[in-house]
Amino acid sequence: MILASLKFNRIQITVVVMLVFVALSFNFSAAAAEPKRIALLPFKINAEKDMSFLQNGIFDMLTSRLAKEGEVDVIGRQEAESAFKAAGSPDPVTESGARTIGARLNADYTLFGSLTVLGNSI
């Protein structure tokens, strides 16, 4: 009876130790994961006046808000704009076009959009 009890305790301890190792391996693999890459394409600005400063501001704002050291990398502006121009600067950018450009940049996500300026409202 005592031998059976000791054998059962060893099995329990072995199972617990194995579970701890499995849990730790998941934690280390998550820490070693590659950071996600985001491509920001130039936003289309619909306005009567030149609003290129707004386009630059959007890129800067989104880059600073989305980038996170070791977790999220935002692809550089020049690299993204070069890929955009290589794709023929599609107007408007469609979802499939954004996917194609993102694939060229090796991006996990591609962000694109447009803004419309009417009077003093955006």
C-alpha cells in the first residue's frame, strides 16, 4: 500500500514539473517573438488647398502612437513611400493594393486612409 502511494506521488510530482516546464517554454517563446511590422501608406487628403503638412503630421502622430520597442515596428516613411510609388501611387488605395504594398514591405499590417477638409472641419 505504501509503495503504491509513493508511486502515485512521484507521478503527481512528475506531471506538475512537466506542466511548469511547458508553461515556462510558452513564456520564453512569446518574449522571443519577432516584433510586428506596420506599414503606413500616405493618407489621401481631399482639400481645396495644399495640406501636405497634415499628411506629414498624420504619419508622425501614428508612428509615435503605434511604435513600441520590441513589439511593434513602424516601417520608415521613405521605405513606405518608395513602395507606394513603385506600386504606381494608386489613387484611391484599395484593400488589395494596400495588401500588395504591405507584402512588398514585409509588413504584418498596412494602414491607409483619407481625410476630407470642408471649411474649418476635417
